Amino acid sequence: MNQRVDTEVAGGMPAGGGAGGPSSTPYSRDGLTAAEVAGRVARGEVNDVPARSSRSTADIVRANVFTRFNAIIGVLFAVILVVGPIQDGLFGFVIIANTAIGIIQELRAKKTLDSLAVISEARPTVRRDGASREIPVSGIVLGDLVELGPGDKAVVDGELVEADNLEVDESLLTGEADPVLKRPGDRILSGSFVVAGGGAFTATKVGREAYAVQLAEEASRFTLVHSELRSGISQILRYVTYMMVPAAIGLIVSGMLHENRDSSEAIRRTVAGIVPMVPEGLVLLTSVAFAIGVIRLGRKQCLVQELPAIEGLARVDVVCLDKTGTLTEGGMDVTQLRPLGGAEEAEVRRVLGALGACDPRPNASLQAIIETYPDTEELRCTQSLPFSSARKFSGASFNDAMGEGSTWLLGAPDVLLPAGSPDLALVDELNSRGLRVLLLARADVELGDLQGAQGAGAAAAIATGLKPVALVVLEQRLRPDAAETLRYFAAENVETKIISGDNAVAVGAVAAKLGMPGAERTVDARTLPEDPAEMARVLEENSVFGRVSPQQKREMVAALQSRGHDVAMTGDGVNDVLALKDADIGVSMGSGSEATRAVAQIVLLNNSFATLPSVVAEGRRVIGNIERVATLFLTKTVYSVLLALLVVVSAVPYPFLPRHLTLLSTLTIGIPAFFLALAPNKERARPQFVRRVMKYSVPAGLLAGSATFLAYLLARSYYTGPGALDAETSVATLTLFLVAMWVLAIIARPYNWWRLLLVGTMALGFVVVMVTPWLQDFFQLKLVGTTMPWIAVGIAAAASALLEPVWRLVARRYPG
């Protein structure tokens, strides 16, 4: 139908079609005209929901400024501005600076992600004015004729008007794993993707009316969703909030009741007791570390589509690899053609050329055949069956010049041939050398009977009447960096599993060439037990699997997860989508299908498998370092709570002013934590973040708080007269600083030159404050005499010495 037919109906919407019925939408094979497109754009009938790669600038500012703890600190800062000198309000300026740093870093991450998302963005093909063209997703208008091919994802809803053996996977929408054979008139839902064949559909719903527009947005958006790290920090902060109100009441009452204590002084010391309870820097540092991780990965052409993926990468202990496109490069070369049963090579070449010309969207294997055997145009294609990962073969029917018909199949020999066939021995020999082998066979079967048939059903349909004609031998190109990457994972105690749809022997040969341990024990996935527990056992005992169906890939990921493994899955084809979606971390190649890029959390835009070690290392660095510095922040929270409790019980003034704790926090936590959070760290992250951090923070905080309060009480009995409280505060500050510095020294291990320099510089900073007159006045710190200062040093040394065996005992008693 070449003439234009009006596609408009009442209300400006094309007519909808029900599944299975004839197409009810008139359309032109040429698609819309430029004038029609302009009219729809003017009416707003466009796909106006572009997928965002990151939060908006306003969202970033709002998320960093309007937080619960910024509100608390802001109120306390305002109180100090009213009742006290500006020195006691330094913590407010620190919060402002920290918030600004968080905003700047996330805006940098946003810029990186937005630029990468443009590279990775899907560009569907539409037909307009009789020509096919790629356009942005947001450029589709109502009534557009959208073309589909293997690996393409439907980005809007529509009605199918052209179909060539089109099989669509709707599992991301319905949960049903089996592909659906689509015919003209059937509905196409956004979020579904093509696994075989091709076609075209008319867009009937665009923008926010599309069925799965939320899915499309979430699949490719930079998000701050649930993660153990963030939920753990939120849990800690929630408990701190509960303690702050009663602590504030107790501190202000204790301060007001003490003799010679005015209200302003009581308020300042109350604020000093509350502010350090809030580990506000930990929240900021987490966001900054994540943002810097995104920027670093972005420089390596790695798009992080979901922020928690960085955390997930740090926990991965099993990486499942698809062979084709991951360990091997996409292209292949035909190296041999072996006729069988006396077939003439010239006839075989003629059929192979016709098969290549029959498929408008050839896969890598067929593309190699097309390049080697050009079409002689002696055979006319009357029907075709595209390749399907589930079937493992493709086919076509031809009429020759005499009008005689024939049907040919091209695919996996061990699927097409019956068990025991003598030709399989030759196939196994070729596969054992790492070669890929396809069987060309003449079939006594109608291709229509094979449409929609998968696995055993397809095998049963071709069990009889199949005549092997030739073996086509192809050689895959190994990625030069694959072997080194596999060695990296082995050294880092990350197991690798090759899960491929190719012949098991051939997959094992490739694994052996790469030096992968266990390559000699290749498993044919068709022999895997169906019981999940038994499957998990086989998966843990073996590393190389061939003839894996798309559904089996998904089941294998689930089986590994059932054994407590954190699984990353890599892939680039539509047969990998289900497994990528279910894995803890899905990694897609940038050149992979649109469907795989949509469901993966990580997209390697440079298509380099060698980037994976950098990705895993970045995840470990971020999470490992956050866990390390979290101990510093929470140690401060613990000793602050303990000091507040002891002050209330003892009915003595709080030993510090806000300026003292700002100084201590900056030197023993704030500055060191920033540098430690960006240091290299290769340790694999483990679960139970809160438990592990608290088991070290609690004893460290209790020892620091107890030692400080003991020194404070001794100073109160030693010093008398005017200015005694300042002398007592100075002794307490010295004690707390020394113990906190020892905690920092432990956290900074193992030492290298810059870690030693960091600890030494922080210690020197405190010394400078204590010996510089104007800084002494500014911070209201001055050590009086020599007796109490040396007693404070002795108490701090004893607490620090006790801290070492306590930490070792905790590590032994509560491992992990």
C-alpha cells in the first residue's frame, strides 16, 4: 500500500488495535510526512518524557541543603550567634562549607553523567517521507512508523503494522520469560524488546501516556535508591536524633544549676554537648565519595546508571561472563567450509549467500558468512526464520529459477543433529580448538511450524527429514586484554563463570586459551539439574558453561545468589537481558543491544572488558574507605553521648565550648577523613555495615569519653580560683585530642608516607594552637602548670594502650 492514508481519528489519536486481530490502523509504508510531523509537534503530540541521567540542579541543591541535621545544626548556630562569640559558632561555617562541597561534587558528577548519557542514549529508527532515519527518543511523535530489529527496545506504545517473524520479550513488563510471536494488529508495549525478526509499528501512545514510561525512566536514570550503606547511616542518625533532645535538656539544667554559672555560658556548653553527637560529615562524605567515584569511572567511559551500583561493585564475589562480545570481539571470520555427504561446494556457497541476503538484520555469525559468500541472486527467498537464542538456529525457504522450492536451516550442530550422529565427532574436534561451527542443513519442514518454538519444541519439530549439507567453521577474535582481566579477578578472590549459549566444547577451548582455571571441566547447560539447590552446587564446582539458554542464565544467577554470592553479570545481547536484570550488578557493553543497556546498572561505553577491574576497584575504594572513616565519625558520637550522660549524672558543667570540639573534630576527623576516603582500597566490602562499624566505634568512644571525663574531674579538684574552668577545659581538650589521635593512627593503617604525613600534620596543627598566643586566646585554650597536663598525657596514653587489645579482642569475638 503505497498511497497515503489518513491516520487521524477523532481526538487526534490513531485507532488502537487489539492483540491478535487484524490491524485497525491505516498507515503509509512511507511513514509520516514532514508536514504531518510538524503538525503533531505543534499540538504537543510528542514523546516528551526524555530519560534523565541525573537529578536536576535544583534537586541536588535541595537534597544537600534541606536535611534534618542541617536544620538542627542551623538552629544551634543561630543560638550561638545570639548568646556567644563567633568562635563558638565555627561549627556552623564548617557545615556551610561541607554542604557547598557536596553540591559542587554532585554537580560535577551530574555533568559527567549527562555527557555520557548522550553517548549511550537510544536512537530509535523511524520511517518518514519513505526514508528510515535515527532520531532521539524525545523526537517520536504520535503516529510515527517505528522500525524494530533484534535487540531494539520499544520506547513508546503502538500497534504492529509490519512483522517479519517478529518475536518480542515482554518479561520486563509481565514477568513472562518466553518470547511472544507478534503479528500485524498486535499491541507493542514500551519496555518490551525484540529477540528475533523485525517489523514496524505505529506509535499510538507517547509521552506520559505510554504503558512503561516509568520503567524507561528508572532504567536509565542516575538514582539515589536503597543501599545498605545509606540505610545503615540513616539508622545511626535516627538513633542519635532520639538521644539529642533528652541530652540537651539534661545539659542545660545541669549548667543552670551549677554555682556561678550564667545562662549564656550554660547555653554555649549545652550546644557544645549536642553538636558533636551529629556525625554530619559522614553523610556528606558518603555523597562526595560516591560522586567522585562516578566522575572517575566516567573518565574511563563507564556510565553508572544507578548510584548504589558503586556500592554493589564493592561486594561482588562472582562475575558471570558471556563469551561473545565480552571475552571475544564482536567480529568473526569464516576459516573453513566442509561439505558433508557429497554435497557440492558451489551449491553450498550459493545457499549461504542467499541465506545472508534473506536476513535484513544479520547477527555476527551470519555477517561473517555474508562477507565471505556474496549472494548470487539465483535463489529467491519466499519465507525466513530469524535466529533466536532460544532456538539456536535460523532458516529460510527459497524458489530457484525453475520454481522448485527448498528449506534450509543454519545453526548449532548439536541442536540440529540427533545425538549419536557421526558428524558430531567432527564438530567436537573443531570445537575443541576453540572454533565456532554452524551446520547448514536441508530440512523437510515448514518454517511456519518453527515460529515461536523454543528449545525442545524446536528440536522435536526438526527431528526428522533433516539432511546435513555442510559445516561452516568460524574463528572468533579473542580480546587481547581478556586473559589479564581474568587473572585480576582471580588475584582479588572474585570467581569468574563463563556462561555462554555457544557449544560447550568451544567455550571450554576459549577459556583454556585465556588460561582460566577449570576450563577442562566445561559443563553443557542442557545437562544441568532443574533443582535450584543442585544447580547451585554444580555452579560452585565448575566455571565454564555452554549451551546456556536465556532462561537458564537467569536461573543460574538466582542459584548463585541463593548461596549468598553477590553476582555481577556482563552481556551485550538480548539473550542476556533477563540475567542482567536479576543480577546484583548488571554490566552492559556500550555497543550491546538497547535492551541490555536499559536494564544494566553499569554501561561500558568503550566496549572494553578490561575496564571491569577498574570498575570493581573503584567500588571497593569507595565503600571500603567510607567504612573506615565512619569509625572516626561514630567514635565522636559515642564519646559525646557518654560525656553528656556523665555531666548530667555528676551535675558538673560541660567540659567544652563549641570552639574546642570544632577544633578537635577538624584535626582528628574532618580533614583526615576526606583524604582517607579517597585513598586506594582493594578489600571486598562485606554486609552488616552498622554492626562492623559500631563494634569498633563503641569501645573507642567509651575509652575516649571515660579518659577525658577522668582527666576533667582531676583537673576540677586541682585547679581553684578565677579561671579554673578554662584550665580544666584545656586539660580535658588535651586528653580527648590525644586519644582521638590514637584512634586516627589506628584507622590510618597500614602506613605509607602520605598517611604518616597526614597524622603528623594533624598533631602539629594542635601543637601550633597550643603554643601560639593569639590562637590560645581565640580557642580559649591554655595549659596551666605542668602537673595536670602531664597527668592528662598519662591518662590518654593508658587509654590508647588499652584500646589496642580491646580492638583485637572485639575483632576476634565478632569477626566479619
